[in-house]
Amino acid sequence: MSVKNVGEKYRCNICGNQVTVTKAGGGTLVCCGQEMQLLGSHEQKTVDDEIPA
């Protein structure tokens, strides 16, 4: 799946890395040898949301 919009969030299903698109270049995000999964709006958490205060 190619990156289309700034602000999209992707996750690696193997290691759990997450990225947020800051510049849409149209390429495909890959981690651990496979394409990263685009998160739906209900799944989009930031790293700050997951770190306890």
C-alpha cells in the first residue's frame, strides 16, 4: 500500500513499530521485510498515548 496522505499512521505487524507520515512521497513503507499496515482511525494511537505518565 503506498503512502498517500500526511498524518496517516502505519504499524509493523511483526515488531510493532509505528510511524506517522510527515511527508507523503507515494512510496511503500516496509519493516521486518514486509509492508506496514495502515491503521484505521480507531486504531491510531501515538507513542505518547501508550507511555504511562
